[in-house]
Amino acid sequence: MTRRKLVAGNWKMHGTAADLDEVRAIAEAAQRMGGVIVALCVPATLIHRAAEAVPGFPIGAQDIHSAEKGAHTGDICAAMLHDAGASLTIVGHSERRDAHREDDASVRAKSEAALCSGLQVILCVGESDAERVSGKAVEIVSAQLDASLPHGAAADRGVPDRLAVAYEPIWAIGTGKVPSTQDIGEMHAALRSRLHAAYGSAGASVPILYGGSVKATNAAEIFAVADVDGALVGGASLKAADFLPIVEAAAAAA
Ligand code: PGA
């Protein structure tokens, strides 16, 4: 079956109004390329200006609170993201799981809140270096996905069209290290089977992205792996000159 291909940039804590020209350059080039959906998940402070700068191009958040509103100092809910012009959000990035102690249950609640509100979701999972060395990475990440996936009404409404999963080995993020294509393929096949177990045939429609040190130089090789439906790109998404060749590689593989 043909799944949608998605290449999303994760700008993390980078980007101010001075970087809107990069957003424009990425959006303009991406909108001319067929076969792949491109999105940028920018800092919350930049969402509104980025969305206004590139109408119709998907601008996303990097996190969301699971509650509709309330006494949550510093947090941002789905209605606020919609109001700012976001159409998607990352949930469960390892940097948030680690630094903000987000567990699988809170990641699930965030993904459900986002999908219920109509946002698209990129749900991240991935193993640590020690977990990879232990030989149990597939088992551990599969269990993480099982416990983080949205259920109930959110899944009924959002899974086929608005959920994507990103496999991001923590040891590969920002390090220049990348798993072998064999290891990526093994993990993506395992995650695909967990999606089938959770959602039946709808699980076949959920794109599984790879993330962690994706660059122009390794993108084509990664996109050639079975069950890799795109990428979540950190450092190499900040500049159009670095990001667009990755998008082109995804378009060529689509
Ligand atoms: P990186 O980050 O591409 O800089 O390794 C990926 C991510 O954390 O999403």
C-alpha cells in the first residue's frame, strides 16, 4: 500500500524572526516538489509568524499539553496551537522524555489530545545507547510504542490520516552516528507490526519516520530501507541548503 511520505524538521530551541527567510525558502521549494509532505516544527514563539509567512505550508509545534486548558504555567494546549496556526505537533521526543520526565502515559495523553483537536501527530520512540548494546532495543522500543500510542476516540478519528511514528535512537540524535540500514529496517518492521496489533488494517497507513543524524549524505540510503516513510530531521533542518537535499532524496524514493 502507498503510505504518505513525510519529512519534518525539528528546530528544537533554535529560531527567531531572523530565521523566517529559511522557513520561506524551505516552504517554497518543498511546495514545488511532489510525492512528499514537508513540515517544520518550530519553537512555540515562532509558530504564528512562520504560519503567516508560508500560508498552506505545515508548521508544527514540538510539544503539547494534554489538558484543554487550566493552571499549567508555561504549557501550551491544542486550542492555542491551532490559534497560532500550527497543524501538527511532535510528542514524546526523547529530549522531553528525558529533561521533562515525560513517561509513556503522558505521551499517550498528549497524542490523544492533539489528535482529538484535529492536529497531526509525530510520536517519537527510541532506545538509549545502553539499551542498544544490551541487544534488547527492538523489544524495548516496541513496548514504548505500545504504551505511547493513542487509543479510543482519538485513535478512531486520527490514526489513518494524522498519526506518524518517528523511530529516533537516542544515541543517534545530534551525534553523527546512524544505525545500520539493517538495524533501521528491523526496528521499523517491528514497529509496523505493533501498529497492526494496535489498529488492525489502519496500522498500515501510519508513516514510520527515521530520525537521528539524517543528512543529505545518508538520506537516500535511509529512505531506501523498507518501511521507512520519511524522516524527522533536527540539525540539518535549520538551513534550506541542508534540508532541501534531504527532501529531494525522499521525493526521489517516493
Ligand atoms: P538530529 O535530531 O537530526 O539533529 O540528530 C533529530 C531529532 O532529534 O529529531
